[in-house]
Amino acid sequence: MLDNRLLEMLVCPVCHRELDIEDGKLRCKNVGCRATYRIEEDIPILLPPQQLTGALKLTWEKWEKSYSQASLDIDLENDICLQDSNRFIRRYADSRKNGIYFEAGCGLAKNALLLARDGFTVVGLDICLSALKKAKEIFQRENRKGFFVCGDMNCMPFKDNLFSIIYAGGSIEHFSDTLSSVRELRRILLKDGLLLATVPLVSLSTLTYGQFTGNIPDVPLLHWVAEFVHIKLLKKRLMLYGYEKSFTIRKIYKIFKNAGFLKIEYGPYHTHWEIKFFRNSYAKHVIRLISRLRPFWPFIYVLAEK
């Protein structure tokens, strides 16, 4: 049974009109649209009717396969990357606890679960239904409440001005049209709400090691060369995270500015880097130390206030 609190947040991703439940499905109230969407295990599947194509399809294929094989035996206390992201989020979220926390590209929603433990109302969106089903099961096992929606960040199925804080950790870089996804995040953010994002940075790290994971630098010429090599020549074999771009600081600032944000901050996002293509622990340790130097930063954070 779909929770009424979630239903009140949702709109048709095509025309942004309200939805009704009819015969176990969601139906758009707009007589000119009347699109219908199914609900599976209380998770509304609010994807636009067009087929997944291009970068979005590539990303969905990679992550759907990964999440379908993911274990439910997660270790919240000893997950280093999770602890890093949770500290980052909590630095800004605690003052907005009375609002709604939204996680874009939530996957198994581990960050949302840690916030739900402390009484936050949490909503997670992902394009991979298998991830959301497992997230829901993990929340139920922990006896926590969370709302999950299967949808596309480029056409969000949520009302305007809804969420007080949004976390997009490693998600906006998976779209060929990054500006569109950032505009959508701004649309659903409350006035004075805060968007927290982490993205790969064009640096000596992403231009070297990042090519072993299929990263696409969003820089003229390099963008075309990387796409040609990874998609055409290597047939996507190295694209570990699907379609994933990296950005210069100037480019990511421009994207957020053009999306309508007026207050934008950024800086290095230092987190545990897995470095999957090296087995030697000492080599991994050295690479992680080097990655803290400015020319080698692999990631940055962006704080944007509406």
C-alpha cells in the first residue's frame, strides 16, 4: 500500500501534474496526459515512457547488474566511504532536520538509513529498481521508515519546492546533459534549501587512473577522444560505473550557475578511494596520499543554496 505522505510528494514526470491511485497503479490527473505508472512492492516506478538510451542506458545496465548481485549484509559502522559521506552530510543536515532529506541516485540508501536512525524523514530516488527493493528490505530489517521512488533525475517525479536538503553523491556525472539534472534538483529544492553534491574532478588522477574505470573528461576534444576509445574501441569494457564524466571546477561552477543557484561553494572531497585496479596495499596507500595534492584531487564537493 503506497503511503499517502509519499503520494502527496509525487507528480507525473512527464507533465508535473498530480497523481491518483487507480486499480493499483498511479495515473496522471491531467486529462491531456493520463499516463499510468505501476507500483511494485510499494515502490512507484515513475519513469517517462521513452526507452532508456545513450548514456542513461549504459549507466542503468552497469548499476542494475551490480545492485542485482549486491548483498543485504551491509556493515554501516565499518564502511569507510559511508562514514566519510555521512560526516559530510551531517555537517549541513542537522540544522534542517525538520524538513525532508532527499537522496538522488540513492542506491542501497545507506546514507539515508543513517539519517533515518536519527529521526529524519528520508526519500530516495534511483533508476535501478533492484537497488530500491534491497534498500527497502534493509530499512525494514532495521525497523526504519524510508520512501523510495524509481525515476530519472532528468525528469523528477516530485513537486516543486519540496526538500530541505538534497544529497547527490556521485550521481550527476552519469548524465550526458548534466545541466538538466542539476536544474531538476534545484526545482524540487525548498527556498533556502541546500544541495550537496560530489563529482569527479578533471585532474591528473582522472586523466590517468580514471581511464581504467572509463571516465569521460568533460573537456573539449578530450571528451570526444575518451568516448570514442571507451565506447567505440573498447566496447564499454572499462566503464566500471557506466557513463561517468569528470569536470573542471570552472565547468561545474558554470553548470550550477546556469541552473539558477546563486550561492555556490566547492572544495576537495577527500574520501577513501578504493583503487580497484591495484592489488598492492602499499601502492594503494601511496596513491591515496598523492590524491590529496591539488593537481591530483579525484573528487570535489559542491554546496549550492537555492
